[in-house]
Amino acid sequence: MSENANPMAAGPNPALRRLFEPAQWGKLKTRNRIKYGSCCISNYNNRDGTHTIREFARTQVIAGTGCGIITNQGAYPDPLGEGKGYFRQVAIHDDSAIPGFEKIAGYIHEAGAIAVQQILHAGRYGGIDLGYCLQPSIVPQTLPHFRPPREITKEQIKVTIRQHADAARRALRAGFDATEITSFMGYLLATFNSKFTNRRTDEYGGSVRNRGRFMCELIDAIKQVQGDAPLVVRLNGNELMDQWGGNTEDECFELMQLAAEHGVDMISVTVGWQEAPESSIGRDVSPGYWNRLAARAKQLLPNTIIAFGNRLPDPRMAAECIEKGEFDFWEVCRPMLADPELVHKAQAGKMHLVRRCIGSLNCLSRLFRDLPYTCTRNPELGHEYDPAYQITPAVMPKKIMVIGAGPSGMECAITAKRRGHDVVVFERGPAIGGALAGYAKNDLANSDDLLSVVDYYRNMAEALNIEVRCNTTLDLKAMRSMLHQFDVAVIATGARVDGLLLPECTQPGLLVDAIELATGKVEAGARVVVLGGGKIGLTLAESLKRNHGREVTIVETEKRIAGDVMPSFKWRHTAWIEELGIPTHTGAKILAIGEGGVKFRDAQGQEQFLPADTVVAAVARRPNQELFHELEWMIDEVHGCGDALVPRGLTQAIHDGFRLGARI
Amino acid sequence: MASALAPASEALATPAVLVAQDAAAWDDLPGWRALLQRHESLFAPWVEGGAIGLVERAVADAGAGRMLVWVRMGGATQVQWRDYRGFADCGVAVLFVAQPGALAAVHARLHDNALGQMKLQLRQGGMLLYVLVAKAQLLDEGFEDFLESLGLAFMGACR
């Protein structure tokens, strides 16, 4: 059963009319004003830059997203790989690559969209297989991941421009309708445009016009080989690097003006450098925050097509911006990694069934570990070629009980139901969401994002007619009453704080479990000691301090806090802890809890006592696995998923649930 | 820009006072030495001669001036001044560039949470770090723990 068959859904949404109206882009006609952006390299290809089956399967899904324009991910244009910024990035430096690109352009055209190929020379972030990267000037890296710089010579500039033009020619030969170059976040073009990295004294450095010379020559060369095929350039509306000598916002717009003068056919406005000290797309940036940059670009260049989508995940907001004339095309990618059906659902008035991007940046965290990108919300991403991840009709429909309505249990229930199984979910608590619902309320970044996960599961359960029995504890007695009613039990009962890791509390009521505090079952006193500086302890400590004005101290046994936090979000927690002035004691050993506080031995071996009205247990968790043994002789199949197997995080919980649901 | 001058108590200080606080921070070699000793476990893995440098923004922009250096010598971490003549061959693995007031903000927490404040300065843009050797060399020479303690994952940080 498909969620698109949901009878509760409304029809086409009139508020999105502008987004879905056909538009003209030069000689090309698009069916709507949505451009699939090249936001991420998949890292699905071969190390030599050739395509894989995995990439083709993924591209077929992208082609089917319903976007009017689809930008294929950036390909590096040089045979040496100085422009290669990602471990498994695809290459377009040789004619032998053309058949692979032909296939991709074919998928996009078959789906009725305009095909754009991005040419990506990673510049400062390039040379991944080499011992260096190319830049206009020697400005060392600020992130250890990247390669030491070499200054590009004038001769190399000419060669690089020719390589871009050749790459554009290949893309058109492969059937693409347009090409795109990118001056985003420290790639080669950005390093020429920015004062931060361009300190040249020749005609390619100095004034904005000189720094923009490389861009203008690039545009001219590509347009020369492309004829009337359009060229897109991605340009920063703000680098977020100005305090360290990068371009001011005004200079960014001067560069846009320059690009327009050289006849680019679309400017895609972006925000931020990789190494900027400020967020641009994370969960802590509110949706719509950067819209003003697009509006400024459109005001400055009314005759140039402007595309925009940074931290603008909602089609309703995008339609409103287009209506107001702030930009012409909504450029979106990450939200469609989370839900490739986003456009179709929006068009059909089923936004409540959209699996929203929650900005966890799992995708990027993995890319910088040289791994293929995946998505917290979308377990199928990157596995489109893999039969084990296909939702196929069940060979023999079964009656399945899912115990626990957290993300893992609900994902499993939804997947199994879509395959035709009969599913009932049993939840001990009063509502869907499990521990996530409690912690989401305490999230300082954007609790709405995490709460949307819970909303999605609730809506999907309703849409798919999955019975969820809340306030129902499943124990042996309850199971005996339902004996032989189910074929399969899925244990998705989550995890709990491992009390054995802590000394016994000698003062009744002093020690509380993190989840009890998160869900509001107990209230913290004025002085709080949080035992555990992982994501649970940090989330609660930050919320207690900022939202409830409590005096909070964290005690952590490991050397550092945030050990289990997503790499791309770790810095956010550590910065909050500093900003909020929450004292942390790392490398500590808890000695006693009671007598009005916590006694511990610090990293230097000194005993300390922290007075507290509430002590929060947020140490490592252990899985709730009791039911595995109890159900073994009561039901045909018993499976587990999520934290009930190994306590980890939201991504693993969702992916476990999906995989199990897809194979039962 | 996010303030490089973190302590709120200093918000009302006059420019002259801020300059004086900055100068005092840069010149307090014994204070820095004591800090490094307290955090010995972070520096013990550095190879003999392993060093990081700190310069004022104006010095970095000029490409010349003096550089405060934390260097591992004889089993301890020493603090010393060296000449700075630009990125090339400045003899340190990592160079911290401090906006006016940033080092004073770190220095103000010398006996409390100076490295935490340094981390905050990096995040707020009060300090910028340049990596002057390859990642493999940073790992080989024992800088990983120190840099991780400043919140610098050995990876990109697209956010």
C-alpha cells in the first residue's frame, strides 16, 4: 500500500501554484520552478572517477523527483585530480566518460526535466589523492582534513580554464542541456573570488574586478563552446569569512554583477565557506534565515534568473518567496535526500507525509570521512540498487506486533505495512515517539525539526491505518492473553541508563533518570549535576541552563564531552557549553551520590564534592532486551531493532527499523 | 562579528584598558607555562621540538613580527618568543592568529578554563587557526589530542 493512496490527503495545494507553474529558461522550458541542486557529492563512484551501478540507480531516483531542472553532481575536470575534492567523485576530464554521462542525462530527460551538469574543481579542498591542493595564493588550510596549498601559475590558470571548457563540451555531447560552475565554500573559483585566499599581485588579484577575472574568463570560455546552451554559476551571497579577510557581502554582490555582465544564464545564490566560523545550513539556522541574500540578488539583477535554497527546506516558504519576487527557482537538494517524493507530495497536498530533512548533516559528516553519503531519515539513500532495500510485496503476509513506538519501531511498522503485512504497534507510553519525543523538546538547535520526526510517524501510522495501542505494557501476562495471535514480534523497546555504572544513591529522590527529566515526569532542583557528557547529558544540561535557569555542572568519565555526537554537530554542543558557562569535569570517576550532592575524583586525582538538588543519570545506556528471552517460546519469529539491540542514535534506529521491516 | 572579548565584565573597558590587557596577556610567559603544565597530558604526546605559534592579527597581516610559541623541549612544554616572517618556514605545525582582545579573553581564564575559552574564540572567530603541515604529520607528531580538545575534528566542518 502506498502512502500516496492516503484518503485523508488533500488535492493540489493552491498555495504552491507559483512553484509548480511552467517557466522559460532561455530557450528551454521547465515544467516547474524547482531546481534539484548539486548539494552533495555522493561518493558512490569508482576511485578513478568512473560511474558505478550504485550511482546510476541513485540518479534514476533523482530524475524522478519531479524537479523541472536537475543538476547532476559536480564532476572534476582535470586528469591529474587537482580538482578532485571527494574520495569517489566522478570525473569528466576524458571523452571516455561520455557514455556514463549520457546515461544520466538520459534518465533526467526521460523524467521530463532539464539536465544540468556541474563542473567542480575543488581548489582549496581538492587534490584529495595528491599531497597538495591548488589555490591562487599560498593561504594555509584552517581545517586539518585538507591538503597544503600550492600557488597556481598563470599557465595553469589557462590550462584549467581550457579543462573546464572541454568538460562543458563533453557534458553537452553527453546530452546535457546546460552546465554549471561553482564558487561555493572554498572551491577553486571561490578562492579566486575571495580576498581570504586570493592575495595575488598580478591581474588575477587585488580589486574585485581582478579577483573576478578568473571567473569571467571561465564564463567566456565555457559560453564559447556551449553556444546558446545555458550556463549557471553558483556564487556566495555571503562567505561568512569577512572577519578573517574574506569578501564583504557587498563584494559578493559586485562579483554577481560581474558574472551577469559576462552573460551567465542563472546565478545560484549560496552561503558560507566550509571553514566559516558560523553555521549556514545546520539545524541551528532557522529556515528562511538567508532568504534576504536571494532577494538582494534579484533586486540587483532583475534580468538574471536567480535560484536559491540554502536552509529553505519548505516548498510553501519557497512558493511564497517566488510570489514575492525574491528569486525565480527554488534550488533544493538535501530535503530531497531525506524524501525524494517531496515535490510530488507537496504538489498533491500531502506535506504532512513528507519525511523532513532535520539538518543532522549525517550526509556531510560521512563525506568528510571519505564515505558514501547516507541520510538519517532515508535509509534507502545509496541503496537504490540493492534488492535488500527494496520495498517488495510480502511473499506471505504476516501478523506482526511491534513493541515500542519509537523511531525504530515505527519505521519497521511502516515498512512492513507497506509490504502488505498486518501490523500492530504496542507502546508503553501515552504517545508515539519514544525517548526522541522527550529529548526533542530539549533540543536548543531547532526542536521543531526533531519533533517533525515524531509527527511524521504519527501521520504515516494514520495514513497507512496502522493500529498503535498506547499505554499498553507488554509483559508475560499480556502476551499469554494474545498467544498465537501474532506471527512475528519486533522488539523495539529502546534502552535505559545503565544504573550499574553508577554508585548506589544514598539519598532518595536525588538521582533521576535522564529520560524522566526529558519527558517532564520529574522536575530538576535549582542545582543540577548531570552525570554523562554525551548527547543526552549535553542536551539536558543545555536546556536546563538556558530554558529553565538552573545551575548545571557536567561530570563525564571520558576524556572529552560529546563523544557520541555526530561529527558535524559536535562543535555546536561544545560551543553551547562554553557560551552557557556550564562547568564540565572530564576524565572523572564518580565515587558517591547522596548527602546533598556528588563526590567524584577529577582527572588530576583530587576528590571533589558538587552540591546538588538533582543528579541526572545520563551515562551509557544498556538495551532493554528482557522480552527477547520471554517471548522466545511464545511466538514464531522474534526480532529486535534500534537501541534495543545496541544503543546508538536516531540514524541507526531508523535504518535498523527499515531494514528489518523490508525483510520480514 | 561575534565578540572576541568574551568576558562580559570587560565589555565596558576603555580601548586603552583593552590594549593593556592584551599586552599583558601576550607577555605573561610564566602564566602560559603554568597553564601548559596543568594540561600536560595534552602536550606530552608532542614530539621533541613540536611547536605551535600564536600571533596577533596585525602581525599575521604584516607577515612580520613576534610569535608566541608553545614548544615541546626536554620532556616539558616551554613558552618562548620567536620571530615571525610569514607562513612559510615559521617552524610551527599550527599557527593561531588572534583578533585584538582574543588572547586577553583566553588569558582571563588562565586559572579556570583557558583552553575552553580558546575553543570558544575559535568558534566565534576571535581566533583563526592555520594548519601548516599535512594532516599525517600532525598525527605523527602527536598533535591530535591537543587539536581535538579545541574542537577541531580531523575532518571538514561544513555546517
